[in-house]
Amino acid sequence: MRNLVLGSVVSALMTLAATPAAAQLKLPAPSPAAKLTQEVGVSEISVEYSSPAVKGRKVWGELVPNDKPWRSGANAATKITFSHPVTFGGKAVPAGSYAIVSLPSQKGWKVMLNTDLGLWRGGAPYDAAKDVATVEATTTVIPQRERLTYVFSDTTDHGTTLDLEWEKLRVSVPIQVDTAAFAKANIEQAQMRTAGMHASAASYMAEATKDYAAALKHADAAVAANPTWYNHWVRADVLSRMGKYADARKAAQAAWDLGQKDKNFFYRDQVSKALAEWKNKK
């Protein structure tokens, strides 16, 4: 009898061990979770949302009513996170995470950023007093898109556009970032330990911020730390932007001479062209 009971227990345990998947049933979600991230200069912007499908329904004006705050997705409110302060649709917004609340209307859409990340969870109501920005959005007719999707478009070093696309509608809000200020702060706060860091700082400041005096200091430091053809070329480029063509040509010549000994002289054509163009410039 004892052996029979023991055998039954072992059999039951083996059955449970063999069927863990049945206890953790995984099926497709009606509105699957999604996340996208976009770098803008030295900043990062991410959006987390749930993506409902059209499923033959009329979305705008019915499934999503006009003139009522909407979670801008399914389930909980859609969340957007900024690593740095931004300008969202023309309104200044501090770094941080916010719920995206939309107000659809036939007269024109509004999009709000709200500090309450728990909106629509457990019936949490929308409170406009917690909005940090309310902006006008642009709407565009698009080809049919079955699932609600967020897209970053027209991205540059200084901005991007956040697009919500669903059914046959695109809702867009521009986002701007003061990349030059953030990059300058990074340069000032960084411990510039290597020639490469100085060269990168020199190139960026000469190209983006036009702070040629500061760029030249970094270019000089790069050459002093490691006089490669590349670092000489960075210095030459900064000097030429300052109009100091005689000094720029000397630096370019140093880059050319050193580059002849390097199989990875990938700026050969640019250096050659500069030597010719700067020859008669003072």
C-alpha cells in the first residue's frame, strides 16, 4: 500500500514538472507592447506604448471619441522619456518621463504631456493640472496602418518629429533639443585624457558651435599628445575656418607627409585639395 501511495505521488510530481508551459500560457496580446528609442545629438528620447489594431472598426470619432482625453495608445497611457530638456511642439519641457495624452478633434488635435505616469491604470483619471505642456499637433492623411505605431521622422542632431500613425491618420509633434549646449557642457565636464577626445572636441566645436578659439586649443592639445596625420588635419581644418591659411597649410602639409606612411590615410583627397586651394591664400 505504501509503495502504491509513493508511486502516485511521484507520478503526480512528474506530471506537474513536465507541463510548466500550461501554467504560464503565452498568447498574442490584443495590443502588444512596443518601445522605440531615438538619439538626437547627445540626447535620447524613448516612447513606450501598447499597440491596438483597427480590426475593421472606425477608429477616429468612434473607437477614439473626439474632444475627450485619450491615452494615445491602449492599456496604460503612452510614456515618453527625455534624457535632456527639450522643446516639445514649441513648449519647454524638463528632462524626465511623461504620459502622452491626446485630445482628438475635428477642429485640430492637441497633445499634452502629463506628469502622472499612472493614468488609465485602475481607472486613474486625467488631471489637466498635471500637464507640463499642451501643444497643437499636425495631422496628415496616410495609407492604411492596421496597428497604432509611433515613429521618429526627420531626425537631425538638433531635433526630430514624433509621429503617431493609426488607421489613415498621422499626428505629428516636432521636438527640438539644444544639442550644442549639451555637447559643450559634456566637453567642459569631461576629463580629456586622450588625443582622440581632444580631436573629437575640436572637430565638433569647429563644425557645430563655431567656437574656433576653443576648437584650436583642443586641436593643439591633440597634436601635442599624439602628432598623427589625422590630428594635424583636424588642426589644419580649424585654422582654415579661422582664415589662418598659411598656418593651415603648414598643418595640412604635416598631415600629408605623415599620411603617406599610413595605409588608412582616408582623407588623402581632402588634404591634397586643401594644399592646392590654400597655397595662394593668406
